[in-house]
Amino acid sequence: MDKRISSLDWSLIRAFLTVADCGSLSAAARRLGASQPTLGRQVRQLETDLQQVLFHRQAKGLMLTENGELLIGPARRMQAALNEIELTAAGRQTQIEGSVRITASVMFSIYTLPPVIASLREKEPGITIDLVATDSTENLLFREADIALRMYRPEQFELVARHLGDLKLGMFAAKTYLDRAGRPETARDLLDHPLIGYDRNEDIIRGMQERGWSATREWFALRCDNHAVNWELVRAGCGVGFGQVELARHDPSVEQVMLDLNLPSLPIWIATHQALRQTPRIAQVWDALVEGLVPNLS
């Protein structure tokens, strides 16, 4: 066997898979937290080692060649095997000290988790936390995170998950704005106010349409797909927007618009890989999250 193939570096395979999934070096670099030139060198090195061209270079990014397509399956099996080794080894660790990687939504990471993590760190200073604030789904099976807080029920068989409760949603505006513009008394009155919603994300529009509203993108005077930015627009007095009832309860600058809109609640689930659940530091962080979050959920 060619020595170059028998001694393939896993980092090259990981770069290959990530670029294949993302379709460009820039997007893959953001996902891996690496530089674009580094990933480019890794892909070229793998092509040299295998003596095959794996990607077509195009103006809009990279597309797998036929040879690249044939390697995707074996590369993913290699990734799965390495992750199984990591998970098995991590599950056997007994020390409490070490790092735990938590992933949660941007909104949850900014406004809900900090006091919970502060309490955990006070009790267990030997545990360090990597907090991945993202609205994309991190993969627990590939150790992209140790513990995930999701707003849906994880379905993978290998995961252990628990429903912590639900976040109630409402419509809110800054008190200064409502004092100036008036308080809506009916759902129809909302259309007389600048509404704050999403840009490309159509969740709010679909939800309103399901409730009998003929909502369109043009109904919203301010649009942003970042939930935290939307909340700050509400707080600044830009108009009426959606938010979490529990979060607003602790913010004297905002007021809930009390209309019967039959808004849904967001379920909150905590999940980890079953091989990690009883690892001491994972268990400690899991318990701290449950203790800190459950009292504030319905």
C-alpha cells in the first residue's frame, strides 16, 4: 500500500468532508474555526497524497469530482469511527475537571444561560465551559458539542434527552413607545404599528398564516433573522415584536401587549450522547443546567 495513503492525516479528511458539506473554503473555515488558506492547503495536500482531484474549482465555490464523490462514504465512516473512539474514551473519564462544550441558540446564550453558568463555575471552578451560541444545529454524535439545548425533541437513538419545559411567547414593545404611539387593544390594531420580524426566515409569517392572518413580509417594518437583535429593537422602541415572556418579566423597559393571539410555546430540551451522560463533569453540568433552567420554564 502507498505510504501516503496508509498514513493519511485525519485533519485532511476532516477538511475534505467539511468543504464538501459547505461547498466553499470560506464557509468550511467558519465552521471549523480555521483559516481559509489552511483549509485550502489541507485539501491540496489530500489531493496530492491520493493523487486525485477531489474538487472542481468554480466561481461560486467547490464541487466534488467523481473521485471526490466516491470518497465521501469511506470518509464519513472514518469520521464516525474516530468519534466513537472519542466518545467511548470520554465516557470513561472520572475526573471532574475539564472542559464541557455547550451549544444553545443565540438568544438563549445571551439572555438565559450566563447566570446559570456563573452559578456552575462558582461551585465547580475546575470545569471550563465552551459556549457555542448558534441557531444552527451542532452535531452531538460528532462531538461538535457535549451538551445541547434544543427547541425541539432530539430524535437520534444514541442521544439521551430530557424535556425541561416550555418558553411562553408574547408580543412586546418598549413602554416609552407604547406611551407615545398608544397601546393596541385588538389584534387588528397591531397593523397600525411598526412590526418587528424576520428577514429571510419565514417562521413568523407561516405561524400567523396558520392562525388565519394573511401575513406577508411587507407587514414588518423592521426585519432581522437574529433573535437577539430583534429583541434589542423592541427594547429600543422601534415597534412591536415577539419575545419570551420570562425574559420580558425581568426587563422594566418593556411591556407585554396583552392580546389573545394564541401564540405557541417553545419546548426546551437538553441532550447529550448516551456514552457521555454519566461522565462526572458532563453530569455536573447537566444537573446545573436542569436546576438553573427548569424553575423559569412552564
